[in-house]
Amino acid sequence: MDKSNNNELQKMKTYKEKVPLSKKIEIFEEFLNTGGEIVGKTVYKGYPIGMWAIQIRRKIKIHKMGLKGGINPSKEELKKLKVLGILEKQRETLDEKMDYLLQWVEKYPDVKIVWEPSAEKKLKGYAESDDEYNKLLLEYEKAKKCYTYICDRKSRGELEEKYFEKCKEAKLNPDIFGYSTHIEELSKKFGLEHRKVDYLLEKYGSIENFVRLYRNGKLKDEDLEFAKRTIKSYIDIDENPYSDNYDRLIEDIYGERQDIIFYSSKRLQEVIERLTERQKFMFKEHYGLETGKMKMFKTIAEEENISKSGASYIAKTVLEKIRKSYRNSREIFVLDKIEDESDFQKEMLEVFKESLDKSNIVFKTVKSSRNDSLKYFYSTKFDSIRKMIKIHNYEEKFYEEENTEKRNLADMTIDQLGLSLRARNCLMRAGFESVDQLASVVSKYVEDGKSVDDFFSKINYCGKRITAEIKLKLEEIGINLENDSGLIDLESIRIKRERLQGELSNLRQREKEAQELLNQYNALLGDNEENKNLNDE
Amino acid sequence: MSIFDEFEEKNRLLKLQKDYENGIILEEELTKKQKEELMNLYNEQIRNLEDEIARSKVTLKMYKNKISKKMEKLKKNN
């Protein structure tokens, strides 16, 4: 600040003379003729005219409200004050402040508006001469003021949404204004912190680029560690660095029959989390889900000092667990022929489109034995589908039309029926694993005209008591096997009798034929006695 | 119930069954009692038929055994 200004301030402090309003107006006129602007702290010839202007405005307000301590200027004085523009606040509007601030941030992105000790050094780099540097400093202080004003307004809850979003986009201060919507979306998708996403976007342009670089092994030390820590938990075949390992795992789960599988990673992770620590370790080591290197059971066993068969047994039990969890699920569906787009695929695509905004990760596998061109075709096709899908509840939507009761049945295993151990073992030994399977086999049996009891009597160790128990349990769920067979229906009973009649007539005809054949043989052998005996019988 | 009454009752039921099978009487027109009676009749007939089928199956098996024995004898003679 200048020396003259300081003297004026000292004068102002010692100033005790009361100045009448008419004289104040004259001083205002004098000052404004010099071309200056009246702000709160402006001092002219030792008079605090900035303070005066504020006081005049306040006192007129107080008088209008009918309180004590106000002043009532005459009409001429009021006119003069209006002309001079002292009755109105001479401040910049919020828009102007915002524009000024945003322009500053755009111009000097390195210099942070929030207090920073190295800001002055950075500004020196921008300025060529001392004058320019002083100017920049003044501009910087002004921008800071604008920033503090906006922050105050935000803390009071008076900042409108459009200004708030402007600040958000300009990344003024993420702690106060938050991050942009794009960054928020990405952080949700990848499960990363906002800061990290912001860092990655600044450095690599997009997260896909970052992942691509990681997969090609072109990242440096710090970023490589960061990638290892963050990306490996994100199980998506396109973006996971160990996609090949997951490919192998999926093949082991489903077998090699399927070409392409849509697969929910969420469920896989749930299953893995449910395992014991030893199982987890063995499983992850074998498939290389964390390190990327698949290991033979032999090497794992040597490292852990256990037998090879023990290691393979643990991994196999885990696989079985995972297979079981997928056995009756609707989460998987397979596309065999992508080339000819069937109605099924079209429907699926529509469902994908509907559930575009949902965010569950689904990943794909392509059978490795296929030739490269086909693989490329599949992958490109799926990339286009992938763009459309961010699937969350696609399977629920897809099977919405189906009967919910049937769906429950399909999910239900024999264990869940709550049978006694003996009855459960009977069914399991006979090869029934789900209720749906049992019901379908029994209904087919009954359609052939045989009774339900007949069916159960053919199962080993399944007596009357066990059949009754199974029937009862099924009825509790809502499956009446005898009803399904239609035995109670009069018409179906009639059909059954006719069928039996037909069968009997067939048998009798065959009896006749057999008798004739036997007679012929007897004639050939000349053995008539036996024939007589047989006829007697 | 005397034997004659039983015979008459059975005749009546058989007639009802014939009418039902020929479409003269529909299922909806039958009373509950008639339905039950018909059901019992059908079940009885089915039981009898099943018995007969079982018997004929046994005789067929017997024939089969005999024929196979004869065939063996013929082969030996030849």
C-alpha cells in the first residue's frame, strides 16, 4: 500500500470532527470528479467516504423503519445522493465475480485459489517484468476475494445451483463443491476414490487407457503398484488384467461346450468370499486370480508343505461349490450363434437397452479354440453390446413374464424340501437333485398312465411311508402330483381304461400268435403231448 | 341288497357309462353321486384289466420259454 494512503488512514483514525450531510455530499462530488470509485475502505483527504456512504444508506433505512438513530435528508439532498449513486451499492454482481474467478482458473490452472505458499513463485513464472508481476498479484488477490465470497455464500446456503455446478466443473475446491458428475460416475463404476479417478483422468485421459497400458506392461513403478492394488479387484474380462485366468476358471465351471457366456462377477465374488481362508488361498493361487500366474497343484503343494492330492482336493471342492451355486441360477445364458440374429437375441438386446443405466458388471468369454477371425467377430460384436449394457437386473426383467412359482421350484433343491434323511437319500440315490426335475419326471410317468405310487415303488428303499412323506412335502409347496396326472378327472380315467383295453387286446393277439408258433414247432418236432398239456393248462 | 338288486344296479351303471361314453350324457350333467359311482366303476374295470394284463404277460412269458426251448431242440436235431 502507498505511503500517502497510510497517512490518510492515520488521519481517519484521529478524526473526530462531525461533518454535516451537505458537506459530505460536496466531498463525494469532489472525489467522483477525480474518477475514483467509492468502496467500503476508500478514504479521500482524510475523510472515510466509503464508511460515510455505508452509514448514510443504513441510517436512511433505519429512519424509514421508524426507529431511532436514523437521518431524514431533504429532497434536494436525496436527489444529489441518487445522482452520485451513493444510495445504491457499488458492488460487482455474483455473475461478474464468478466469471472473473473462472477466467482466472482457466488462465492459471497451476496456481491454486485456495491458500498455497508456492503460488507467488508460480505467478513469477507467468510474469515477464516486475510490473506485470505486481498486476498479477493484485488480480490474484481479487480472485481470492471472489472465491472467499462464493465460499461464504455456499456455507450460508445462498449459492444457487447453477453457480454451484459451475464451481464443480471448474474443480475449484472438491472438498467444498465436490467432483464433476463424470468423475463420480467413474468412481462408482470402478469403486475408486474420486481423487484417484481425477488423478488418472488427468494423467492418462481415460481409465480405459490406463488399463490398456497396464495390460501391455507399460506402466511405471508407482502407477503399477496403484493399478495392482485397484484393478485386480475389478473382475471384468475386458478390463481385468488377468482375464485369461478368469477365462480358464469359467471354462472349468461351465465346461467347454458354451462359446460365450454372460456372467455376473458379483456372484462369483460372493461365493469366493464365503470360502475358508485356506480354500481361498488355494483357489486363487491355482487360477492366478491375484498374481496372474497360474500354478500347478504340485508347486502349490510343495510351497505349502502339503500333499498334491490334498491341494487338488481343496481346489476341486471349491469348484464344486461354485458350480452348485450356478446350477439352478438364471443368471447365465448362452449365445451359440451370433451371426444369425434370432428373436431371442433381439429381445435380449432390447432388455439390455432398457437396463442401460444399471451398473452390475457382466463379462464375456470367447472359446479359445475357435479361429482368430471368429474370435475377433465375437469380440467386436460383444463390444457393441457391451456399450449398451450396464446390467443389473437383466435376468429378472427377462424372466418377468414367467410364473414366479415355477421359478421358485426351479431354484429349489431336494435338500431344501426338508425331508427326513432316509427319504432325502432315496431321492438323491435315484439321481434327483432339484424339485423341478423330480416333478417333471413324475408327470411324464403319470402321463403314460401309471400311478405315482408305482413310480416311487420303483425307487430303491422307497416304501409306502417314504412316498407318503415325499407327497406330503410336495403338497406343502403346492405340487399335487396326482392332480397333475389328472387321475381325478373322469375323462382321463376313461382314457386310461381304453388304453388298458387296447393293451390287453394286443397281448391276447400276441398270445395267439405265440400259440400258433409253438404249434408249428411242435409239429416239426412231432411232440404232440406237450401241446396237449399246455392246452390243458 | 339281494342278488337281483345288485344285478339291476350294475346294469344301470353300465348303461350310464355307455351313455356317457357315447356323449348322450355330458360330464357336467352328471350329479356328484353318479360321478362317484362312475369313478368307482371305472377304477374297478381298470383293476380287472390290470389283473388280466398281468396274467396274459405271464402266459406270454411261458410261451416264450417254451418256444426258445423248442428252437434249441430243433437246432440240436439239425
